[in-house]
Amino acid sequence: MTASNLTPHPALYGRMLDDGRLQCGLCPRECKLHPGQHGACLVRGRVGDQLVLHAYGRASGLCVDPIEKKPLYHFHPGSDVLSFGTVGCNLACKFCQNWGLSKAKDLSRMVASATPQAVALAAQHAGCRSVAFTYNEPVIFAEYAMDVADACHALGIATVAVTAGYIQPPAREEFFARIDAANVDLKSFREDFYYRLTGAHLQPVLDTLRYLRHHTSVWLEITTLLIPGYNDSPAEVTELCRWIAGELGTDVPLHWSAFHPNHRLRDIAPTPRDTLERCHDIALSQGLSFVYQGNVRGGRGHTTHCPRCDAELLVREGFAVVRNAVAADGTCPHCGQKLPGRFL
């Protein structure tokens, strides 16, 4: 790992073990480190007897995006968000779409300086309504993200986490206390998929989803990348949708995302539109009210309909909202149904 000119920042969630190793308790990996080692995420490491974050105050990306690109369709639709990340990840997805950042060992790929206050001011100057921690897994730079969130909230700017949700309960509570909206990747509904293709486990992600839905005010949406032959069987898709409806509620938006060959799964064909349509229908059949399709253009998967009268309330072309008919109080102007989300 190259970390020249980077000043390590003290990190939370470390504890010394009896055998002299330092354990990071941020995520379920619980990496146990000797002096000089870094964790699987690449950015958390041990210096002396201190757990440190090498990515604090450094950012990659820094781009103004439409909020729909995260994707979030029920959180200030049509607004701009300042997106940024760092490098590294605590998962090892063979299908990663941002592997150039998530697997980067050269920390110099991050910009020279991006203090929490500088990020918040950049968002304000750009007219962004929110700041998103994205591009790589924000959990691994939790201390940095939480300080950025505090700086943003001081200026009235919301915060968004685009995350795999792979985090331990104590850190989860602190991290999401600073987050206003989250899109969580539910990569599959099978433990063997998580273990073989991501190097992680399913249950901690389900625990995070339940926590966000039932114990926080964080606005929640879910994305599942459909990989042909791996997680797109009707049986698994039905089980996943049934779990969301039963455990989280039918009003949690679900985004089916099309896979494109990348990283270590370059021999797999892109997701056919027929698969997206089939999964869309399954989700609706299981009672989910808001189902969307990503990484594709056209089709029916981009419009928000009223769950009561089926009126078209938010019409999108690509990531752009071309018609917003939601009333100022967040209701359908045709039948008065309240839409779940943040629309003001």
C-alpha cells in the first residue's frame, strides 16, 4: 500500500487482544492486526498500538450528480447531490462496478485535501441539497464520513450513504445517526452467494436493513444487481421480495439494476431486459409498491406511480425528472394518497 504524505487519523472501534493483536470492530470482518498491517478494507490499519484511518480528509470522485443516480427516487427527487468516496472496501465483490477504487492500494489516487468543512462548503457552493458517500464503501471511512455529515448538517445539507450495510451494531448506530437517506445493496438473498462472490455474509446486511427501517428515521431504498445465473432465479427473487415486504414494508423502494461484465465476472452476459421485467413483476406480485429498474434506458422502471390510483407522479428520462406532479405536501394530487419519502 502506498500512503505517502498521508497523515493517519485516529480511528474508532479498535481494541487490543490478549495475544497482542489489535482488532478492528467496525465491520463483521473484525480484522486482527499486527503493527504495520492494514485491514481487508485497505484504509484502516495499525500504527503502533493505535487503530488509524489512512483515508481521513482525502476524497476521490467529488462530482455533482442527480440524486436519482445513487439511486434514490423518493428523496428530494430532481435535486443535486455532491458525490464522493475514498478508496478501498470491506467486501470483495467479484462483480464490482467500481473496482478501480474499491481495490485501489495506492492511496495517492485521492485528492490532496478534502476536509469535512471543505466538502460541506463545496456542496453549498454547488447548490447541492445533499452530500453522498458513494463510489466505494462509506462504512470503512466512518470517522471521516461522520465528520463530513456534521459539517453538512451545520449548513442545512442532508447526507446520503450508498452502502452494502456490512457493519457491526455499535458502529452502525453511530454512523447512521448522521445519515438522512441510504441506498443499501442487497446483493443476493443467499448466504452462499455472499460468501463465494463477496467474501462476506448475508445476515449482517439483513440486520442493517431491519435496523434502518425500524430504529432510525433514515429514508431507505434498496438496490439489487441482477447477475444472470447467479441471483436472478424466480425462486430467489420471490424470496427476497417477500422478505422486504414482510420485514421492512411494502413502501420501501426496490431498484433492480442491470449487470454489465466487469472486474472478475467479465465472461457473464449483461442482464437481459426480460429478466428485469420478470423481476419487476415478481416484486409487484409480492406487494411492493415502488419498483424501479436501473442501468437501462426506457421501459416502465423509471416512473413513480401513486400506489392507490396508479397516476404517474414522477416521470423520469434517464436520471432526469421530466415531470413532477407530487403535491407540495407529498401527496398524490388525484386521490390524496401520501407518498413515502422526502419530497419537499
